[in-house]
Amino acid sequence: MATTPAPTAEQPMDDDARRLAELGYKQELRRKWSGFSNFAISFSIISILAGCFTTFGQAWNNGGPVAISWGWPLISLFILIIGFCLAELVSAYPTAGGIYWWAATMGRPVHGWFTGWLNLIGLVAVTASVDYGCATFLNLTLSALFDGWAGTGHQTFGLFVVILALHGLINIYGHRIIDVLQNVSVWWHVAGAAAVVLILVLVPDNHQSFQFVFTERFNNSGFGDGDTGGLAFWFYVLPLGFLLTQYTITGFDACAHVSEETRGASKAAAQGLWRSIFYSAVGGWILLLAFLFAANDVDAINEAGGFSGAIFETALTPFFFKAVIIISTIGQFFCGMSCVTSMSRMAYAFSRDRAVPGWRLWSTVDRNGTPVKAIIGATLAGLVLTLPALYQRGGIPVAFYAVVSVAVIGLYLSFIIPIFLRLRMGDRFKPGPWTLGRRYKLLGWIAVVEIAVISIYFVLPIVPAGVPGNPDFSWTAVNYAPIAIGGVLLGVAIWWYASARKWFTGPRRTVDQAEPKPEPAEPS
């Protein structure tokens, strides 16, 4: 695939570089990604071979089959609406800063400040959670292949560190092939998911009924004494099960973060964003229905805390059990690789605008146009965020679900700010070639309400032992998502009012060519 070098004085700018210059930046990252590669990175980060496998237990324990068979398509529809709103914005503003750049441009520097930090911590958390999930399945794979491998929690964490380091190294030294690997990842996910579905359809001797898949309800959360008909179930337990969908279908903002590396970005990035959501939603639903129809040994799955691996182990022969978990593990590895790419571009772009401590370090690129130091710094941040998993002792993996919640809340709260600002701008917004037209009002408000609701649910305790005042309260059972998100927000708020508001002006131009900034929204 041909590489498009950054424009020089002797080489005129193409349309993409010219549009980037209008937005204030010179072309530093290499623009060699095709529209398919742009779609591929978000499709890989969403990764139905990752989220559907690793967070299946959250839905199984909090609602059971109905939280999956009905909850997945319902929540997917809301997420697709959010994707449409973001696609319109990336078409108008195709920059690596993406989410926070839109907020600062349509609003004020303070909007960009908080959006950027929420987006950054969300990307760090989604990378950490994906790689930790990959380590969990790799641990399971090694246990199945080698009798001497114990598969302990500490071994999982050690594998997590190795996987995180490998993803950093691939992104640093694989600059020539990283876009090709994204394309390979798409086909692995498509072929792998199809293979898993066929295995679960053809290999088990028996399957569950349609009645079980579409009507059965479970409440293994510990809340409401197992009741599946009361208000506690419908308005607390079941919505917690929707974390499966909300977490799996996230990270699609990667299409924006690599837009400065994508040819024809104003159209390609917008189409890649919403299409990655749509195809993942359809493929993920088919895959999860295959899980449910193969879930014959309900007691064994409950005993395993709803872990999807228990379905494969009880329904399949040893050979096909190993095949399924290997397919998933490789898919999760591709997913984590893509997460590091997106996370590092966001860290680079936010640092380029001097918002991150040590910004001079993180905003540099090497001779290959790779933000090496941003890759290293962001992966280390993911390691630190996941340290509480070292103290997890069996049962429901609360620490993992807490990191998942941090990812969901951080990313979706960063989405709500530019979507809301777009609504306030109204007709003053200048759309790109991909636009919602007059539909932006209805879709925008649906997106805002949905994000507000899920952000409340996913900071709540996951198990009763995580509720302060409960006789069985334990700090290892606490959902530390509100602590992580709240701590970051408090810290950046103090930093803003004490210092940053005096010097952070939002996106800093690196070229002289100017485009009039949209008039900011009027204060509420």
C-alpha cells in the first residue's frame, strides 16, 4: 500500500492535508490508511470476539438470557444512534483529537478540557480491560493445553503485562504493517465468529429451547434475593446486565482518532464509524444467541459466575472447546492491538494541545510518524489502572468489571459533551459531506438521554458486598469506577480552576492557514 508522506514546500497538499490545515494542523502522521482500514480499527476494537466472551457473565448474572437475547439488539440501537451523531461530527472535523477537538471548537476550552480527559481515561480503561480479558482467555487456553499450568489469578495478571507490552511494541515497530494488521483483524473476527457459531450449532448433542433463550430470567447478582419479577430486578439488576452490550460496542471513536492517517477522511471516517457499530451489532447478536442455545448446563455456568468458558467446556468436546477459546483469544489480541493504536493517537493529539503533563514528551513523533512516547505512556497508565485486579480472590471478577465500567463511563461521557454542543449550535453548525440533516435534533437528544442513564447505572455497586454498610462489605468487591472517574474529574477540575483556565485555549494551530471558528454556544 502506497504511503503518502507529509506535504512539503515542494509538494502541494492533497485535499486531506488541506482540510487538516484548515482545521489548524500540519500533516505529521502518515496518511496511508484506506477507508476499509479506518473501519477495521473500530470494528476490531468493538471486537465481538472480545466483549461477547469476557463480559457475558455480567448479563447472565444480571437478567439471564433475556438480558442478552433482547437487551443486545435494544441497546445496540441506542449505540448506533450515538454513532450517527459522532459520524456527522467526524465528517466535519476529521482530526486525531476527535472528541475533545469537537467539544473545544463547538464550545469553549473548558468543554474540550473535560471531554479530552474523559475520553483519554476511557481509552486507557478499554485498552486495559481488553488486554486483561485476553490474558484471562490465554490463561484458560494454556490450562487446557498444558496439565502443569495452574491458571491462577496472578498468572493472569502476568500474562496481561506481557500482552500489554507486546501491543505497545507492535504499535511502535510495526508502523509499516499496522494498517494491514487492522484489515487482517476484520477477517479474523468475521471468520472466527462464523466458526464459533457453526461449532456451537453442530457439535453439542442438545440445545436450549427458544423459550429459554428469549424468556428465561436469572438474578444471580445477590440483589433482591434472586427475585426476577420485582421492581429491583427490572430497574436495577437487569440494567446492570446491559453492560455487556454497552461495553462490547464501544471504542468506535477510533475512526476519528486515526482520521489524520486516513485518505478521504471526511467521508471514510464517518462511514467507518457507524458501519463498525452496525455490523458488530448484527454479528454479536448471532454469536450470543449461539452461546445461549448451547448453554445446556445452567448449574455449571452459574457455579462459574456466568463465565462464557463454562458454556464451551460443558457443551463441546475438548478439541472444539480449545478451538473456540483459541479463536477468541487471538481475536482479543487483535482488539487490544487496535486499542493501543487509538489510545496513543488520542494521547498524542491531546498532548499536542498541551493538556497532558509532560506534553512535550508525548506530542513527539519519530521519523516514521509514530507517536512512540505516547504509546509507552498510555500503556503504562493502563497497567496502573488494572493493579486492583492483583487483589481479586475468586468469584465474580469485580475488579475487571470495574475497569470495564470506567471504560464505558469515560468514553460515553466524553461523547455526550460534543453531541450536546452540536444540538446547541443548531443551524450554525457547518456539516461535512456526511450529515444527519434535520434528523440531528431527534437523534442527538436520544443519544444524550441514553448516555446520561447508563452513566448512572454503571457507577453503582455490582454485588451486595460492594455496598457500604452491608454486613459482608469488602473493599475488593467495590466497583471502583466512580472512584476512578470521580477522582479524575475532581483532579482535572481543580487543575482547571487553579491553573489550566489561564493557559489552555483548546486546539493549538500548527499551521497559519485559518478557518473561522464556529461561534460558541450561548451559555445556559
